[in-house]
Amino acid sequence: MLPEDLLIFLDDQIPCRKSQIRQIASLLGPDIPSPPTLVLHGLEATGKSLTTEAVLAAVLTSHAIVRSRECITARHLLERTVLACRDALNEKDRSGAHKNVDGRCESVTVLVVQLQQLLQGQKKFVLVFDGIDRQREAPPTLLPALARLGEIIPNLTIVLIVTAPRPRFLHLAGVPHIYFPPYDRSESLTILSRMPQPIFSTTSTEEDLPEEIFLERQEDDAWLWSRFCGAVWESLGKGAARDIMSFASACGRLWEPFVQPIRDGLYGTRDFSKLIVRNRALFQGETALVERLVPVATADAPKKTLGNPHTLPYYTSHLLLAAYLASHNPSRLDSTFFMKAASLKRRKRRTGPAAPKTRPSKHRKIQRKLLGPQAFILERMLAIFHAIVPDEIPGGTGDVMAQMAMLASRRLLVKTAAAADVLEQGTKWRVNVGWEYIVGVARGVRFELEGWLVE
């Protein structure tokens, strides 16, 4: 076991990993026997690699670390393993006895021979494979073969750092596992509180400022940063940040706009409640959680230059309204809604006595505007168009057909049945806009759309 002062140093260097540090130190210490294979597993950003490297450096055990993300193929991984072991032994020995070792390694069998030559006469050597479960172009037998290297070479211990190991992924029983759980709220806040961000972005160093002012600023930074991180965790980090790295990234993005009122002189460094109320919009959105290559202001700039999406020409708007009415009104009621004689009769009936009440239906009716648009023929839409346009149409039928083609090119109208000619009168069409869009078009030409739709 490590001395108590060394364990305290490691706990201070790697916070919130006290149990894992002691387990690794007890298994990989230089004076005690170690298992041939050890598996460290846990989600991303849980301190597996950092803890392993710090403990191995503290216990003074000869070791080499091979990172799989730096290796392109399985052969590249094996050759990198041989070279890493050679460099680690040369750094410890300083005699250069292993300089002549060839780094070529085509298979795991050659790796065994190379490691036996390198580790001959060594007491203990730890070989760490970091992220080995994400190795590119790895054969299915790579992990079980690497796990058995410790059984073939007596003074070698293999440490496999993986994210989520499958059951029996090594095809080997009795392998010790050490789990690194994700950081909870208190652990995340403890880690981030060790690196407070400055409130005032100044280039002054400690020598330029008086000692009292410098210490006071450090105290204010730590006080405000810890409370700010707690507010970010409660609003965003608890449900959206997947690990401590994304949580720290969200805090870093929100920190500058959060402390901007302090830099402007509106609030003091201890007015945390007022800052929360003023910047509550920062904690209600998810802007800090989205990775952007372009700043938010630049990304939103083109949207400001866009005009009203409902601005269509006058007769084109009526043509689109006619298509919407043809798609959502049944054809059997066209004479009731769009004939002038029928509209006069409806007006006269309204002035007379009230019609007798009909018996309510047992079945609930769904509004037609909530249903999908139905197909219609071109002749019916043109008839409705001539009925709803209040004045004479200039240009004749040719101008109407040109506007019809323009609506089809913008995908506001879509064809549902094939025909030889797109504008043939027997072609079936369907409107391709929703209720919110068509209401905006109707308001632009002052058309009462609700009065022409079936309830």
C-alpha cells in the first residue's frame, strides 16, 4: 500500500476518485503480486486514463501506455506497443540495451516474442491499452489475445481501459474489474470549483495589482463561480450534459454573458440573485449545449433579411386560397358556398325565424382543417377562384395558368395524378401548405377564410 502522504497527494490531484486510486495502487504496486489482466471500465470523462497514469507514476512501477485513438490499424497498435515498451525501458535503464529491438510486429504472436525479449530480467512491467474497445480495424480475437499476454509473460500485467465491456468480452474468467461511475452533482461542482473563471478579463498580473486587491478578486471569482456552476447544473447540466466535459463546456460558454453586467458596472460581484434574474434567459434555452462553428449572431443574421413568407401577388394569393378551399371543402357543397344565388338565399334565411333544432349526432365530428388536404381537379379550383375574386381578372386564362405554374414551382401545390400536360384540366392537385401559412396569406389580401370553410 502507498504511504498516506502520497495517497493524500493523489486525492488532491485527482478529486472524487479516492476508492479507485486505492484499488489501482493495491493491485499495481511494485512490491506486491499483480493480476495478469486488469479491466478499468466506465463512461467517457470519468477519469480512467488520468487516474491510471497518475497512480502508475506515483508507485514508480515500470509502465507503458498505448492509446488506441492514435493507432489506425491493428498492426499499427502492435508496433506502437513494442516501441512504447522499448522507450519506457530505455528511459529507466539509460544503458541503451534495448535500442536494437526492431519495431516491426505483424501479429500478436510476434508481439509475444518481442515482449519476452524486452522484459527479460524485469521485476514487473505494466502495459496499459487505453480505449482498446474502440480500436479501428481490430479483429475479433484481438482483445482476448491481449488479455492473455499476462499469462504467457510472468512479469507483465495488462491493463485494459474500456467504456462499456460486454459480458465475457475477454473469453476469460476471474479478471478483476474496477468501475468508474459518472460524477454526480456534488462531485462535478467540486471539480469545477477548483478552476474558477475570472470575472474581469484583464491582462494585469499578480505583480501589477496590490496583493489585497488580487486576493479579493480571487475570492470573488471562486464565490461567484461555484454558485454559477450550481445554477447551470440545476437548469441544464442535470438533464442535458452527458458528462463533466460537456458540463464544463456549457459553464464556459455561459460565463461571459453572465458576468457582463458586473463588467458594465450594473451589479456587484456578490449580487448573485440579481444576476440570475437578469440572465434567466441564458438558463432557459439550450444554446450553450449546441456545438456551433458559426457564432449565434452570425447564424441568425440571414433570417433577419428574409421578408414575410406570405407575400405573394394579389391574384396568386387568391389562387392559393382557392386551392386550399378545394382541398378542404367537399365538392358537394360547392354550390352552397360559391354560387351567388345560393349566398343570397342564405342571407334571406338568416333574417327569418330560427330553423328547428336538429338532433345532435352521437359521433364526434373532426374539423376538416385538422384533416389532411384532399385531391381536386383543376377545373374545380378555377371555378372556386373565379367565385372568390372580387373583381375582373386581367390577362385572361393564360395569366392564371402562369400563376398556377409558379405555385407548382414553389411546391405550394403538388400534383397527385400523372397526366400528359401539367396544366391539363383533368390533372389532380393537392395544396401543400398548412393552416398557419394560409391564414397569413388570407390576411394579406383581406380575405375572410373562415367564412368559406366547412365547420
